[in-house]
Amino acid sequence: MSKSLLQSIPSYTDPSAAKHAEVVPEPGAGFVLTPVVKDLTERALTYLGAGYSIHFSGPAGTGKTTLAFHVAAQLGRPVSLIHGDDEFGSSDLVGRDAGFHKFKVVDNYVHQVMKTEEQMSTLWVDNRLTTACELGHILIYDEFTRSRPETNNALLSVLGERVLNLPNVRRDGAGYLDVHPDFRAIFTSNPEEYAGVHKTQDALLDRVITLNVDHYERATEIAIVQGKTGIKGQDAILIVDIIRELRTVGVNNHRPTIRAAIAIGKILAYRGIPANPVQRFFRTVCHDVFNMDTLKVTREGQSLMPEVVDEIIDRVGRKPGYRPQANNQRRAPASGKE
């Protein structure tokens, strides 16, 4: 990340904000920062620094949420985290009444006279959007399209007019809240998802800058798998090439995702064995992790994916320059031979 770019984005140092923070992210040493990821990060930081909120949109497994946390960590501010949910209402974002406060005074100063005064008021509790707007947090709203559109209506005035409308029952009696100048929002969503999601109102999308996040290029995926699992380069290359070939098969060209490659790499690292196309255990792990039933390639009602996976493993394993690594990685305590 360029130093000048980070310096141009205002930092948030209010100690009261840290007390109320849901999450305080820090840049992770294990985060894989390739040129493609760096470019996405710098664009996101530029838009946030210019005063806009951003929206990472892409299919499952492309690292949208990880990227959102990475960008927030560069800003060095507290984060309020929300996960979209169909059961959410606007009160789950803004706040709600959470009971009553009863106050009673008994005055018997004059012995013959007793004066009693009672008052009852509702107790208002702010929720995460209100807290973020008040204290200048970064709001990460993960998979926000899983919430109903009307739930997110409160965000329209926040992102547009920088005002959050609130009921008068809030503790200070104010009917609105001026949004802190350091408040920013980072949204994520999956436009390819068809279950449990809602169409987003155009008015909300018009108030954010959308960055499309797709599967990374081959070199980035190899670096991510190797960095997340610790396996050798040749093993990461084989696994990534297999999943990239599988994405060209079937009706869903977004699966398997990089999560599947990381899972295979971690399993191999745990067992201390290389990715070897002729090894039965490696093939079994591939079949289990790839979850072939989701790839919908059938003949006479029977899935063809086990055969397709084996063919792809054979084809990728025969590529020039690939040589299976020797079985010299750390072996976890486990019985059985591969």
C-alpha cells in the first residue's frame, strides 16, 4: 500500500470509539497481497478516503469478506460488523426499546402529609448502525442482500444526507443523528446466489461504489493456497490447476472456489503428504472436498462428476513441468498408509 495514499485517509483516534468497537482489525501477517489484491485494496481505500462507501460484489469464495476486513484494517479504525439476515428489521440496525425505567419518589417530610410521584420511561438501546454513525466506525455489512430491502432503508439517508433518522424515545431525545464525518460502510454481496437473498433497491446501490470481485488469476490463487496452507509450490499449482479446470465443467462456472483448494492443501499438510495424482488418498480428498453433487453434470440421472474429476486430475498431472513432490513434509500423528 502506498504511504501517500494511507496518509491521505483521515485516521480515527477517539478513545471512546475503541471502547464501543465490535471489532478492531489489524493487518494480518498471513494475508496474501498480490498485485491484483493490492490494486483492489488501493482502489477501495481511494474511494473511502474520498468520502464514499464501497460494495464488494462477487460469487462465493472470492474473498470479499476477507478483503473488506483487510481494507478496514488499513484505516486503523474500529469496525462494527453486521451479517445480513432475512429476519432482520430496521430496529436490528438502528436500535429498539429494551424495557422500562420506573422512578418513584415518596415525600413524607411533613409527617401528616405524604406526597408520591411516579415516572416511567422507555429504555432505548442503540444497535450497530447507530453506534457506528455516532462514533465514526467502519461498518462492514456482510452479505447485506440477505436482509430484506425495507430493513436497509435507514442506510439511504445515512449514505446520502449523512443523517440517521431516530425515534424520539432515544436516550437523548433527539429525532435524528448527524453521521460522524469518519463513518464509512463496506458492503459485500453475492449476485450469483439465488437462495435466501433479496433484490437490492437501486437507491442504495446508487449511493455506493461497487467493485466487482471475481476469481483471481492463476498466480494469485496459487500464492493464496500456498500462503494459507504452507504446502510446496508444485502441490499448490496442481490443486489450483485442478479447480480451475473444474470451473469449466457444468452449469456453475464459479465452483469449486479457492476455499476448496485451501481445504485440500490444509488436509495434505496435516497428513504430511504431497499432492500426487497417482495417490488414492489425494483423489479421495478431492472427491470429498469438491462436493460433486453441486456441479450438476449427469447422464441418465447419475452424476458424471467423479469420472470428470479423475480425468481432470490425470490430465493436469501429465502437464509438462509438473513433478510430484517427495513425501518429506511433516506428518501428523495418524495411522494408516496412503
